[in-house]
Amino acid sequence: MPITLRSVPALFAACALGAALVACATPNAAPDASGWQAAVTSPLRSDDDRKADAKRKPAEFLNFAKVAPGQKVFDVSTGGGATAALLAAAVGPTGAVWAQNAKPNPKLDARLGASAPANLHAVVADFADPIPKDTPPLDLIVINLNYHDIVNTPTDRAAMNKRFYDALKPGGHLVIIDNAAKAGSGLSATRTLHRIDEDAVIDEVTRAGFKVDAKSDAWRAPSDPREQPFFKMDGAPDDKFAVRFVKK
């Protein structure tokens, strides 16, 4: 059974002001990448989060994921919660974000502590059934750089992807960004190089009923030969794919 951990309101009222103003100006509408400054600079995000911005491109991520104030969002395999914190700042006080891990994560616990925003909820649940049954219908599910890691677990991914599909509203999105393996390599590099073939991901996810809605080249690095783990690139750009799926 999924376990929802306690989160308490504190810092959020002040730090979500920018997102709230966006929501008032353009209700239920997502800004373009240039309009996400309030979320990117939110105090919900740590200094360590910002150090990764050049590679992670948070504004481009929010834009590609079609995040909007008021949305209900689920972040799969959140780790220490960097993506979840960004999403919480972006959806604002009328939205909600669930940050899932398969087991408790001390970094996420430290991030939440006694100053968690009221709209950010930590969840501990198995990947095969990651979304608590009482979670409202979702607008967006995100797997940011972690689908390849899930492949390296005993998870029934067909069941997982079907659970994602069922949890979304009609028209809702599943966004997957991951480290690109060579085309045609399938799942062979998930453990050795921590990379995955984009087409293998698309094949698995579309079998659950999803359709490919869009792709983005924002994280692409054509110079990457995709022959090394992404974390052993010695500062050279590493190639990542981004796919947005939709529930029709």
C-alpha cells in the first residue's frame, strides 16, 4: 500500500506568490519558457537545484511539460525532490504535486522538513503501483531521468504504465526525459551506461494506450557518441531525449 508522508505548510505562502500572480493573470494557461522566472527563482528550490539548471533547463522543462497553475502533478522517482520542488512552485497554491520514491529518501525528507509547502506531498510506493488510490485525477505525470533506473528493478512496467494512464485525466500528459542510448539498443544500456533507447521507451508507453504528443530537442547533444555513462562525460554535453505522451 502506498504511504503518503506528512507535509506541512510554511514557506509556500511567500515563495509561491509569483506563481499565484501568473495564475491570476492567465488562469489554467501555461506560460512559454520565458514566463517561468518566478518558478525557476522560487525559494522552494535549493542552491544545489540551481547548479544543475544549465543542464536541466527548468524553464524549458516546464514549458515542454505544459505545466500550468492549478494542475495536479505526480513526479515519479523524485529522489531528493529537485523536480518536485520546481513543479510545486510552478503549479502554485491552487495546484498539488506528489513526489514518489520506492523507499524513503533522506534528501527529500530534509527538503521537506518542517517547511514543506502545503501543495507538495511525499509518497513512498512501489513503482508497479506508485499512485495512492485517493489521489485525484492528474493533469501531468513526470519521469525525469529515471525511466532507465526503473528498468533495472523487478517492476512490471506494463502494469506501471497502465496505472499512469488510468490516473490521468483525458488529455493529461506523461512526460519522460532520459539519457539517450544508441538507436536500436533497446534496454541493453540501462545498467551499464545508465542510458535507454528512446524507441524502446515509446514502445513500452504506447502499449498502455498513450499516444506520442510531442518531442523536444532542448536536451539533445549530437556530439555525444552515447558510448559512456552520462556521468562520465568529463563535462562534455550528454544526449537526452524528451517525449510528451498524451492520454486521448
